[in-house]
Amino acid sequence: MISFTSFDDFIEEARMFHGSASPGLMIGASMVELALHSMGRTKNYHALCETERDLPDAVQLLTPCTTGNGRLHVLSLGRFAMTLFRLQNGKGVRIYLDLGKTAGWPHIRRWALQNMEGGEKEQIRLEHEIRKAGISILSATSVQMRTVFMHEAALGPMSACISCGEPHPASTGQLCRACAGQSPYVPYLPAAPLFNSGRSSL
């Protein structure tokens, strides 16, 4: 989590962290602001993002919740929404981009519906609308999280995979998930070391 003195300060940090100050990241900052206000002073909370696009980075920049510490959950539902919730009781607040509130913000509405015409001028107008609209295009609702999201992920015992030899959770069996058919690589893991005698095989 990084402390920011202004929205422009956030935008600059977002460019370095995310690669660009995307519209989703800018709207996400307002969403996090509203969620934090609704949660009060507590810092003992987790976050859930309902999209993989932009929003998780806003959460990681503005809250202590990250994918690395296990406090940021991403559930790819395709909705531009996020929730902050208390782990103890699962009670939280869900913030979402309310399409009904974008009638006066045509560029934001087109962005939300993926109907942007493109071009630098439209991007400038979109950023201007996002800055002016702030939290006015958002809605909040109280939620109760399902039990599955109310437990810290525990690190269980590890064992060596009988195929690749790499350590993996023993609970998955003798084969790691990759060797059991869930590997993202085609067709198998690289046969040659990535670095050999100082030369990369990439």
C-alpha cells in the first residue's frame, strides 16, 4: 500500500506500477476510496475483485491487500466491482460501477460498454469525466461473503512430484498439478535449462 497526497500523485505511481493510468485504474481508485470510507478505521479486511482488468492493481496500490499476501481475491465474473470485507464475520461492502448513474457521463458510459471510438481526444475527455465524476458514478451495497472466502489460506505439507521432482502441495497427490495435465506449457516443461554457460535459451 502506498500513501498518496493527491489524485495526480496516484496517477503518476499508477503509470509506473501498471504501465499506464488506464480509465479502469482511475475509476478503481474512486471505488477503493468509497469502500475504505464505508469500512471505517479497521485495516483487518480482505478484498475481492470481480474482474481481472485494472481493478486489482488499484486495490494493491491503495490497500494492504495484495495477491502475494493472500488478502486480494480475484473472481473473474466480468463485472467492474470490488468488495472489502472483514475476515472474522464475512461482512463487507461491495462497490460497483452503476450504469444507471452514467447518463450524464457519455464517455464513461461508452467505456463501460466497450463502445469507445478511440483516439486521443476521446481519451482526454474520458479522463476529464472520470476526474469530475469521482464516486458519483458508483453505488455501494452491504454484502455477506460465502464461507469459502472467510478463511486464510493455510500452507500444508509439501512433497516432491514423482514426475518433475519439484515440491508441491502433498494434498494434490503424487503428481503436481502441472504434471497431472494442468501445465500452461506446450507440450511440456522446457527440456533445456533456461540459462546455460551464461547464455539464455530464450
